Amino acid sequence: MFKVIKLKSILIALAALIAMTAVILGVTLGAKRAKSATAFSPLPKKTVVIDAGHGGADPGVTGVRTGVKESELNLKTALVLGEIFRAAGYRAVQTRTSENSTAPGSFDKQADMEARRETITRAHPDAVVSIHMNKYPDASRRGVQVFFATEASRPLAEGLQKHLNQTMNEPTLGRAFDPIFGDFYVADNGDVPSVIVECAFLSNPIDESLITNADYRLRLASEIEIAVARYLN
């Protein structure tokens, strides 16, 4: 009888020990998981403002053959670019999401530009990319050009132009562009790196044909995102 009672006591004590070990192990593993999750948690998302130039009563330049409006192509390219940034984990803010002007009421260029600036300011972005289309008296001029307005934007502009030269300009044109510095309102955002990308010359029929193709716009937007992300990271 004594041996039976003693055996039961040993079994009960052993069961309690196993249960306690399991609890301790569970707590330890949970702590390790929590620590691991903290160690590998993603960095806060950076914000990029994407500005689709023109809009509403301001169509911008038009295509030499089809008469396509710059504002329409700007919007299509900007929206695709925004989706690519979001897919890569960025917060992408659009200044314009429709063919309308950014400011309500009858069109006023100054009000439109100020509305864009307000969107940029509210977003507290890490970078600004304004999408436009180019035009030149010489119809043979082609390619993708980058413009900037502040010294704070120069590294982004130079890196972006270099990447676009390597991936878009040199393979098809056999030439490269330098980024152009000037007084551009939408690209003047103080210490926030800001660039204007003139995606194509609508005065050139080849560029017009390319930029009106959705696949080409997707490729161009992808290259812009790669260069800007490389700069931000």
C-alpha cells in the first residue's frame, strides 16, 4: 500500500514538473518570437508625393500626331507610379487623381499650383516626383529628362537621370541627358528632394507613340520607382 501511495505521489510530482516545464518553455518561446518580431519589424514607410502635372482646363502640350493631351498622359503615368510605390511598401500620395484641376471652381493656374503645394506640405514627404511631358521646336528631340529646383534635390535628380539614361535613353537614343536646374515651382519644396520627370517629347512622333502605350508607361514608371527607392534607402 505504501509503495502504491509513494508511486502515485511520484507520478503526480512528475506531472506537475512536466506542466511547469511546458509553461516555462512556452513563455520563453513566446518571448523569443516577440523579440524576433521586434527585431525584424519593417521600418516606418516613407512617403512619396506624386504630382500629375496640368489637368482640367490646363491640358499642357499635345501630341504631334494624335493630339493627345499631356494632362491625360501625366495622370495615367502618375497613377501607375503610385501603385508601384505602394506595392513596394511606400506611402504614395497623389496631388491629382482625375482629369480635373487640383483646385475647385473655375480654373486658376495659381490656385492650382498652390493646391499642389498644400498637398505636398500636408503629406510631409521624403520625396516628390512630378510627372510631365516635354515639347521642343526640333521634332527630332527625344528622351526622358529630369528637372530640379533646389540643391537639396540635386542628388536625387542626378541619380534618377543617370538611371533613366542607362535604362531608357542610351539603349534607344544612344545619348544621355544631364538633369536641368531651374526655377520650377512644384519642385521647390525646401529641403524635400523634389524632381520633375519629363517622360517624353510629344513633339516627336516616336516618343508620342511610346508614351501612349500602357506597357511602355509601366516600364518607365518602374524605372523611376527603382531610382527613387534607391535614393531613399
